[in-house]
Amino acid sequence: MNPAGTGYIGRRILRVEDERLLRGHGNYTADAAFESLVHMVVLRSDHPAAEIKRIDAEAARAMHGVLGVWTGMDLCAEGLGGIPWEDRPPPQGSVAASELPPAGDPSVAMPQPVLASGCARYQGEPLAIVVAESAELARDAAEQIIIDYAPRPAVTDTRRAGVRDAPQVWPQFPGNRAFAIRCGDAALTDAAFARAAHVTRLSIDIPRLVQNPMEPRNYVGTWDAEKERYTLYAAAGKPQAVGRSAAREIFRIPSDKIRVISRDVGGGFGSRNVLYPEEVLVLWAARKTGRPVRWLGSRSENFLSDTQARDQAADISLALDEAGRILGLRASVCSNLGAYLSPKGAIPPIIVSKILTGVYDIPAVDLEIRAYYTNTPPTGPYRGAGTPEAIFMIERAIDTAAREMHIAPAELRRRNLIPASAMPFTTSLSVTIDSGDLLTAMRVAEEAADLPGFRQRREQSIHNGKLRGIGYANMIEWAGVGPAESASVSCLPDGSVIVRIGSMSNGQSHQTVYAQMIADTLGIDIARIRILQGDSDEVPDGLGTGASRSVTVSGSAMLRAGDAVIQAGRVHAADMLEASPDDLAFANGRYRIAGTDRDVTLEQVAARAVAGGADARNGLVATSQYRPAESTCPNGCHIAEVEVDPETGMVTLERYTIAQDIGRAINPMVVEAQLIGGVTQGIGQALLERAIFDPESGQLLSGSFTDYCMPRADNLPSFTVKLLELPCTHTPMGMKSCGEIGATGGPATTFNAVMDALAPLGITSLPMPATPHAVFQAIRSARKG
């Protein structure tokens, strides 16, 4: 600890969360005990597209220990609403904001029913629930329910969804098109292509991913009949937002009639951040039964019911002059929304429309994005939320262009990077990058990756009968944007400080990093600080965690609240010291009369505030808000080195180097861990992960870890991380977001390294992910050719 209470920011403070968690003292939703607890099981559709002709639940209802069986008809009879979209798709044409339909309007996208009735639109869609005395009994009862289906043709493929004869998911959305985005300047881009010396064209299919946080989703709902109030205990990333949405859209009650409590949450990445049917159902069933109701999702249900991710397809053309300068970019992108536009489902395609040019000076862009419905689980944000897709597209296009023009991929990148002297720089897609030195990031990455030694390492691999490749990717994140967040800081007479903040940790080290920030602001020991989050009664305002906003937005609100509490205490301190407030200096937790040794401590001032009538629970308290004016734009360069066994197609990742500009690093150890964790997920996307649906039946074929491969420790190398700290120009401490940028860089960097290894065999295309089977097939085809 630091007894002076200063200098915490920038230090590698060990996480304060870890001792409790490593000793098994975590407080997860599934750990919570409730008296008279009963259990809920969800019966899901076996078919990706089917008419529901009849649900016969009489046998299940008659079983001893079953408290109830309910279907969509029961919910409709009580007037419960559906789960609506929240983030608006871009309107078609020029429409005034006042003329836009309200959020959730069915004319834009149909809400998802909490329990479907009449029609199932994806395999795994909830159709009925059983509540019983035990989970085993509830499962047994669910097996007794008979559903009469009339299966329909299904469409699951992203490119297939928009063709003329594709099965229709929604009759009111012909061609399965949900919305389209058109941006850039078509005429300017046409002119750029007309004068180009070289045009690169490629098609890219980014597979669908299943989000797999360590802790499956699980919830407990309770009902207080006297107060007519629900409480939801949830493994949720946005507890306040989930409660507000359930109250407003589903139950149509005041938002304070639903309390949401999230304690420890075992990972999130985006799938935690939206309202799900099961959250509504445990609350509704708790009111129906008068008892606490638990739903504990299985890993198999995770594959069928959680929002999934990525699933975009793109046709890209890149126009370049003789020297390799990019003149223009033309792209047509298809985005798979699944059967419903999920609450955050519009975000990934929207972000592609903002970040497709990456970190390059591309003067002309013509981009069209079409979002389609399919008979698959809804998609939504997943660590990066559209940015990994966009960066993969542009980085693969640049790599391909470099090989076609016989220019080193690194050199082609350098020729087109936005120079530091041009910052702040506004791209052709109207995103302003406030700061960054991209050429320096490349240089630092190359030095750390031992680029001069690569030739010798490649020769050694060839000697061993292997192929070796090196891959680059430069990346940027459009992050830390959105609405305001608020925070409060309470200084108590016992010397402790309580921070109430609207974000929600899913493993991002909030307890440590926030404490470092407020300890330096107040000049006190970090051990005195307690961070409260995840309870809508304690912190009613807040949007939870997402879009890399925790430190940059919530943290900035907390810093302002810290400054405000110092100012609030100044009046009390002046009264105690019989001095003017203007004559007081504040440092190291003390107010001092300038030029004297007369001072009072922060806790003494808090005691004075309580004695003067302040709430003893909060002591000396101040609340503040921070609204981001711009996005933060973390950026950097990654370099991967792989070895490929041509006899098996096995790819081994030998080295991975990260040079990342994240602005001010509050805790470098935490930042490095965030980067490595994100890169690991990107490596999984590049080499291993893909959700596969049967093209005929639409059934999910990769429905477990037996069929869906996740990266393990032995798939990964040791990582080299170099942090570049170029301050953001508009956050209080110069922080930039860091939680998602690793996942943004990982896929393109790793895949480019595989393609570099295969290039000597004349292989120019490969399906993603680069599994051993895909690589072996490409090598065999190349050898036959």
C-alpha cells in the first residue's frame, strides 16, 4: 500500500478483487440462497422455423411438485409486452429526428416475444416454462409437454438471406432486409477507381461466433406482494438498464418497481448486456407462485439462447495508384441480425459504417451495408461490436493488395497510415481521431517482434518441414461514446470512502482501477475506498458496462465527483479552521490553511458534515456526471508469427506482439491483461471458432464444446506488450479505452500470418477460421494445382 495516498495512477497495483475470488468467496448469482426457492426450466423450439399449432401441457401440470406451466398465450392474456430494439438503425433517406418512430417501434423491427406463440423463428426460441420444486422435476415435467409443429423452410446463411427465393422470416420485411446503411461518396469513389493503377478485389466471410463467458446466464426473481415490487438477481452487465427495460416495455410499471442486483459476474463481452426472456420469466413466475424462482442456464442453452456475434460477409474493392497509395475503397457488406433485431443488434453494422477505413488515409469511400433477418439466434455486440469485423476487412484488403503489387505488406501500410502531424484527423466516414502516432506504433511493434530475426526463424522452419509466416494489423477502436454516466463519492467520519458508480464489472478490475483513481484524487490510502455497483437501489442511474466506457466515461464522472466532494468539504473545513475557503489548500486528504500547519482531515470534515445534518450513511457526499463529447480512439499495431505443418494443416502461434496506444494507463498490469484477453478471443475467431448451421434443416450443428472449439492455454504463445501513452485530448486524465482493442486486432493479425505462411504455395484465399482442415484442404488443392 501507499501510505501517502498518492501516486497510485500508473502503478501495477495487484487487483484487490483477487484474494476474495481465489479463496472461493465470490458472490455470484448462482451462489445466493433463498428460502422456499423453486426452479424454472425453459422449453425451447426444436425447429428454426415452424408454426406452433398446439402446446399440450396437461401431463406436466398434473405432476406432483410442479407449481405451474405457462406458455406465450398466458403472457399475452396478461398483457406483457415483448423485448424491443433499443439502438436505432439508421433511417432510410433524409428524415428529421422528430419524424422518427420511437424506440422499439414495431414498424422498424418486431419485438421479441418473451414466450413465442403461433410461430417459432429460431431453434432455441422460448415457447413455455415449467416451475417446480426442483430443477430435476422441472426438467422431467418439460419432457412431458407435447408441441405440435408444422416446420417451415429456414434460412441461416448471411449471403443467402437476401436472394430472391430465400425463405422469409417476416412477411412485412420482404427480402429479409431489416435496414440498410449507405455512406461515403459514390461519385468521388467512382472517380478514384477510374484513375487507379491497380484494383484489388476480395470477398470475405466472417463467421458467426457463440459468446461463451465462463459463467452461464442465470437469474433469480422474487416478488414482494406488500410493496408490489420485483427484485431480479442477475448475472448482468447492465443491471439498471435491464431493470428499466423490463419495467417499461414488458410489465409497463414504474422503473423503481423492479430492483436489479448483480454482484460478481463471470465474464460478459456483450452477451450480458441486454434484456433476455428468462429475466422477465423468473420475475413473472415469482409473482405467480409467490416464491423465489431460479433459472440456471446450461452451457447447451447458452449455444441456443444467448445473443451471438459477428456473422458478416463483405465484397471489397481497393483502388491504388502506382506508388501504392490508396485512392478509394468500395464495399458491400451483409450483416446477419438473426430472427429479431436484438436490443443492441444494430450496433455492429453501424460501427462497421464508421470504422471500415481503419487507421488509413483513404480519401474516397463508397459503402453499403445491408442487415438481414435469418432463422438463427439474434446477434449483438461482442467485444469490439463491429470493429473487429471492419478491421479484418480493411487489413485483409491491404494485405491482398500488397501481395498483388509486390510491395511488402508492412511497407504498404506505412505508405497509407494517417500521420501524427495530421491529428486530429477526420476520416472519410466522419470519425474524428483525436490523437495517435501510428508510425511509431508500427516501429515499436517491429522492434519488439524481432523482425530482423524472422528470416532465420523461417529458414529453420523450412528445414523442419514447416511453413512460417508473419502477419500485421493496424487497428483503431471507436469507443467510449454514448450517453452520460454519473457517480457519487461519499466520505464518512470513520475515514472510509464509498464510490457509487453505474458501471458493472464483469472481470475488468473495477474495484482496483477505480480505487486507484479516487485515491489519487483525494490523496488517501487505497484501502479506505469501497466501490459500490450493480444494485439499482444503491445506484439507480447508469448504463452498466459496454463500449469500453468504464474508465473513460464512468471513471471520468467519478473523478468529477471526487473534485466536487473536495469542494463541498471546503466550506466545512473553513468553518472548522475559522478561515476563508479561498485560503485553504487540499492535499493528501487534508485541508490546510496555506502557509501554516493548521489543518483538518477529510474524515473530520465528514464528521462535521454529519453533525450539521448530513445523512450519516453518506457523510460528505457529492455527485457528478460526465457526458463524452467524442469517442476515444485507442490504436496500435499487432504482429503475429505462426508456423504451419503442411502435412496436417495445424497452425501453431509462435509469437504475438502488441504495441498499443491506450492513452493514460491507470494500471499497466490490468491494461496488459485486458489486451491479452481480447487478443486471445481474436485468435479463437481466426483459427478455431465458428457456429455451423445445417444448410438444409437450419439446425445448429456446433452446439457444444465438442463441436465448437475455443482457444486453450496451449494454443497461445507468450505475449509481448508495449504500451504507448499518448493522452486522449478530451478525457480528464487522457485515458483511452482498452477493453476491446485486443479483440479488434487479434483476428486480422493472426489470419494474415497464416496467409503469409501459405503464400509460397500460391494460396491466396482461405475460409475463416483457419482450422487444420481448412488449411490442409488449401494446401492439398495448391499441390494438385
